[in-house]
Amino acid sequence: MAETLTILGLESSCDDTAAAIVRHRPGQPGEILSSVVAGQAALHAAYGGVVPEIAARAHAEKLDICVEQALSQAGLTLREIDAIAVTAGPGLIGGVLAGVMCAKGLAAGADLPLIGVNHLAGHALTPRLTDALAYPYFVLLVSGGHCQFLLVRGPETFTRLGGTIDDAPGEAFDKTARLLGLPQPGGPSVEAEARKGDPARFAFPRPLLARDGCDMSFSGLKTAVRRARDALVAEKGGITRQDRADLCAGFQAAVADVLAEKTRRAAKLYLAEAPSAPAFAVAGGVAANQVIRGRLQAVAMQAGVRFLAPPLALCTDNAAMIAWAGVELFRAGHRDGMDLVARPRWPLDVASGALLGGGRKGAKA
Ligand code: KG4
Ligand code: ZN
């Protein structure tokens, strides 16, 4: 049987600099010995989005510090690490480069194997770290930068069942919040407002529901919210608190309807594979939304599929998921050399071709 592995993971593909150490004993779930995440939200706050140059510089400054903290929190030195895993894409190229350069330096200096990890694979493999889920299962990645259904067959074998053709839902939440003068990140503030609102007052579109398959679109929804707001402003000179709550509730209901229906279809495609222990996992910041999570859970129950939502800290960007993907890839015999390249685009499922969009925050895969 394979030996115990202790892997250091690095993540820097968007606006979180992260380092983590994961240990895996064969036959047991993964153990997160440390997980350090240094967010950059404050650096980008004034610009209304992630500024790639600022992000790359901050990653270059913070990576070493995060690695030191991850080692010291785990009570380990580099000598006790078996390999370095690093996000090699997809994402903002400057940040990915900073991570890959740092990982190469560590691997060369400590004479350790290097493993390049696809950031999306990190998200998609997280349920194996947390719950030792058996292949094949399917995942919905839903955040500010991602929105896709993936059928996960192995650490390097994914089939994309569908995804957004424009904005990611988290991005739509953030833009809706901005339109209505609510604080960022928009997801939690729109969700809080929606609790006080009537989801039926505004009839917002459910884009692409009429089209077969699991592709989604969210940019029209945000435009519909803007039109409804503008109509209210034109009619009475402004919007009331109740108007705002109703707009949020209507928007959230539309996102939830689309995600629920597309999940139902993705489940059907997945179940056609006759998995012995069917399972569906969500990942990404939007999975924190109680209404959306409840709807997805209900769809899974109806389809007879186990539903999993990893803890939020492992749903949002982190390096434990990269270290874990490193464990799986290492066991599969995967090693990279000093010629490992940083890739701004890196679709997990090459056969399905690239999506048109993947969200403002980077992962255009
Ligand atoms: O996974 P994440 O931290 O970062 C990436 O986008 O990669 O996700 C952040 C996104 C933001 O767009 C945020 O507004 C959204 O997730 N989000 C939510 C909620 N909490 C965070 N969206 C809807 N409802 C929430 N409760
Ligand atoms: Zn991510």
C-alpha cells in the first residue's frame, strides 16, 4: 500500500494568497494540518473588481509569508514535506506565475517533487478531501469566478456537463448589490435583503431554461434588475426599502430556479452512468446562500443522490484543496519539472471546448 503523504499546496490564481499542508494516510480521509489564506479584498476595494497587476504584486509579496505560516502552524519544516503542489492555472496570469515561481524555488531548494494543479480540479476534488467521496460524482462550482457542472471520474478525468456562457452567479449577485447600493461582496447582502422581500413581485427571466442541456446565462438577469430599478425610479423618483428587498428576492429566486433546474438535468446525465453510490457536491462562495443550497439539496433528494456541501472555508479559494489535488495526482504518478508553465486558461475537460465566459474574477476555463 502507498505511503503516508504530506504535501504543501500553494494558491494564487485570483485574489487570495494561500498555503496549506495536507497529510494523507492510505485508507483514511485527508487531514488538513494547516491552511493559511491572505485575502486581498481591501487592496481592490476602491476599483470595483480585482486589478490583475495589484493582485500579482501582492501574491509575490505574500506567498513566502503564507508558506512560513503554514509550516509553523503545522509544526513542520520543509524536510518533512513530500512534494509541492501549486495552482498552475486557470486564473490571472501574474498571480499564477507568482505561485509557480515560488513553488519551483521551494522544490529546487528542498529537492522536492513539483506538481502543477488545475485550480478547478482543486475545487472539484474537495469532497474527496472532506468526505472521501468515491468516483464518479458530480459537482456544481458556483462562485464569483466559476459556474460549471463537472462529472468527476478521477483526479485528471472530468467531463463538463455545462456552464455559464457569460457571468458567474456570484458576479451577478455582486453587480445586483452595486445596482441597489448594497455593500460588497454582494451575495450575503442581497441574501439578507431578499429575506424581507417578495420573490413573486418582479417577474425576472430564467435565462436558457428553454434550451436543452446544462448551460446557463446570468448577465441578462442583472440587466433585468437594472431595468426594474430604473422603472421604479422613473415612476416615483427613487426606490423604497421594500422595493429593494423585493428586487433582491426576485433576483435570488431567478438564480435559484435556474441552478435548481440545471442541476436536475445534470443529475440525469450523471445517473445515466449508473454510479454505485451517487453523490452531488457544491463548491464556491454562492453555495453559502441558504435559499440556493436548500433548492439544490431538494433536487438531489428527489433524484436519490447524496448531497454534500463542504465547509465554506473549503468552498472558497484556499490552498488545502490544491494540496489535496496534489496528493491525488502524486499517487497517480504525476510529476512536473522545472518547465511547468503558468496557464491563464486551462479547461478541465478539453473535449468539451472552452466556454464563452467564466466570470470577472479570473477562471476563464
Ligand atoms: O468562491 P468565492 O469566495 O470566490 C470566487 O469567486 O472565486 O466566491 C465569492 C462569490 C462572490 O461573488 C460573493 O458575492 C458570492 O460568492 N457569495 C454569495 C453568498 N456568499 C458569497 N452569493 C450568494 N449568496 C451568498 N450568501
Ligand atoms: Zn476558485
